[in-house]
Amino acid sequence: MPKYLIEASYSAEGAKGIMKRGGTARRAEVQKMVESLGGRLDAFYFVFGENDVHVILDLPENLTAAAISLAVMSTGAARTKTTVLLTPEEIDQAVKRPVDYEPPAIAAGN
């Protein structure tokens, strides 16, 4: 299953929810949501800095990741950024895949 890194930043309302119910309740809710979609919660961490949470999920495919992102952001409680994670083995496969590409500078006759 593909892995995804979700970086989330809570709005003021989202932060109030965390303060009211706590971090373990938030993790449990995310885990329940992900498992109901056929995925698995790999990691859930609260972090300092620009984001408030980093989550790593195993999901069936990109459509599931998009559905989660839309559902979360539509509440207004958090802003998310989703990054597809690739294993070193997947990169090994990618570098072996032939790609017919010509850079723009060469194509323009420069």
C-alpha cells in the first residue's frame, strides 16, 4: 500500500478541540477514519513549528488520500498538506523505467 505523509496545522477551533479532548483522542479518531477506508495509521506525532501534526498513513491509493484531505479541510479545523512517500526500492524501479524526454532548451534549438 502506498504511504502518505500528512502535515496538518490546526485552526483556533481545531486547537480548542485538542485542548478539550486531548491528543490520544485525536489519534484514535484519525485511526478509526483511516481503518474505515481500508488503510492503516503508521505514525501520529504532534510537532513544534509551522505544522502541529505529522501523520504517516498506509492507504489503498491516491483517491483515498484525496478524500481524507477534502474531508479534513472542509471542516475548517485544520489545513493539511499531503506528500506521497516512496521507498528506496520504488526509486530503484523508477530509475530503471525508460523515459523519452527532451529538455526545453534542447527542443528550442539552443
